[in-house]
Amino acid sequence: MPICDCGEYSARVRVTLAKGNVLLEKPITVCSKCEPGEFSEPFSIDRLVTGPEAYPNLYKKDADGVYRPTDELQQDTEDQITKPGPTAEAIERKRATRRTTPLTPTEIEESERIWRQRRQNSTL
């Protein structure tokens, strides 16, 4: 928890690094106890907030007073739901690169040689 210049530990502090265009030598830290005017509204995380409270620009109120998502928010949500995820991408990549013919005798011999070599190296 940050400590204020007044010596209080506080969950909310405001740090000032510059006055105008001049960088301060030592930052100024104030809390809600020593400068209550700096903190206009009480800070609370005691409750969950709904979409219209958290993102008021993404909702509009209809004639009945019910908040509805804007067209942009609906489209973004639909795009997230319908776009292919990592599983679908992996399936497509597998289909595009899968082998359709059996291994040749040379390939079988090479894979067995690699397997024997790895097995020998792991027992050392």
C-alpha cells in the first residue's frame, strides 16, 4: 500500500511529477486524508458494476428506460463469438498439412534409425 507525504498509508494517492512543463526534483504525493478536495468521489470496489455503468458510451437507453448495447458493441460481440479460435485454426492447419500417402521403406528406415539413436542417447 502506498504511503503519502503526510505519513498515512492509503489505497488512493495522487502523485505529481511536474508542475507545468517543469519536472519536480521530488514527486509530491497526496492522499484523500490530507487533501480530500483532490479526490472528488469516494472510491469503492464493494460492488460489481454493470455494462452501462462501466462503459456508458457503448450503451443507449431506449424509450422504456432499458439500456441496450449500441450497434458497434453488438457487432464486436458477434465477431468475437463467430471468429474461429485456436482449436479451429489447429484443425485447419492439420488438414492442410496432413500426410495422405503411407511412408516409403526409406522413410521407415530413417525414422527407425532416429528412434534408435534417441533411445541410446536417453540411456547414457
